[in-house]
Amino acid sequence: MPAPIASPANPQVKYWQHLSRSSARRASGTFMVEGRRCIDGFLQHGWHPRALLCRMDCELPALWPEEMLYRVSDAVCRRISSVQSPSGYLAEFSIPQAQPVIPHKRGLLLVGVSDPGNVGTLLRSAAAFAWGQVVIVGGADPWSPKVVASSAGAMAGLQVHRCAEDTLPQDIAPDLRLCCLVARDGLAPEDVPRSEYWLVVGSEAHGLPDVWLQAANTRLTLPMASQVESLNAAIAGSIACWELSRRG
């Protein structure tokens, strides 16, 4: 086990702290995960940690490999943590290399979804309803602390790809069958033809760009009471994932 770290001024602590920034994550190719349950989710899916941090007053998880385990002070936890009341458990993992998209298997496409909580919730829903591939075009960084926390570790079981904001449908893979989620004038879930679709969810404020709507094989609208204009992107996307997954 490495030596305990008590001082927030330790260079290693400063390195972990900087991983809260997107630029530092890109430079290092790593990201931080916080919370024992969330970390265990990554470990159970076979992810190999670069470092595991356990606050000195916390129970040592039995299955955490000791060669990667650092005992750290409360001051160190607070310096690294992105939350007001740190749990005492943190980990550093490598950002995985993107695997090729499989066009004929269903997936989730998030286009310009910028709220980290929405992205994390949609990743969690994708895992829950067996949408194993997720492509994120622009929007929130999937490896940011807020996205990872909102996914509750479920994103560990997904293939997550991040693309530039100007990525077009044909840039991701040829022959994707796209089902765009729209606020109005789309088909009801029961009327969408059965297929291995890629569900496309846009930002709550701006919806989907025209280039994505024009590329759609079909459009889906969730029926709602007339006095409700729209749903939160994460809620709407999660319901749509469930509706399409149960139809096979």
C-alpha cells in the first residue's frame, strides 16, 4: 500500500484536484469517480483503477487492491472532491479508447445535451434498458465528476463515445437507423416501426438541429397532457428508451 497522504499541498493531490477540469482530463486521459457504490460499479465491470483513495476514518473496502490504495486525510478528500460533503472514497480511472460503433445494434445519441445531470441520468437509463452504446455529440463531458456521479456508476457498463459538436450522423457510422425524439408531430411510441434504432435526444432548450431531423428514419413524440409543453430531456429520453426497448 502506498504511503498515506495527509497534506492537500502534496503534488499528487494537486494532480487529482485538477482532474475536475476538462482540459486536465484530456491531457492525462484519466478521470475521477467519487463514492463507494459508484467506484464499485466500475470495478465490477472490470475497470482497472490507477488509484483508489480512502479517507483515514473510513472502512477499507475488502475487494479494493492494496497496491493502488491510498489512505488520505479529510483535508485531502475535501480538496479533491467535487461535492460539499465528501464520502471519503475516490478513484482515478483511465478514459477508455473509443470502440467502433455497431450500427445494427441499438444505441443512444445525445446531441448538444449540456446539463451534466441530464447526461448522467440518461447514461444510467441507457444501462438500465440495455442500450449498450452511447454517443455524445457536443454538450457535457461524460467523464466530468457531475456526469459520472449522476450515472451512479452505471455508465461503467456502457460503450461511451464523445464527438465534436459539429459531428454529422454519417460521421458516426454508415446506415444508422435514427429515431429522433421530438416535442411534437412525431409518432406515438406504439406506432414506431420495430427496428434496432439509435434514439436521438437533443437539448431541452434548443431541440435537435435540422441536420439530425432530416437524417431521421422516424420521429417519436411522447403523448402528454395538453397543459404540459415538454418534459425534461433526461426524463423524456429515459421514457423513450424504455418504450422502444420493451417493443424489441
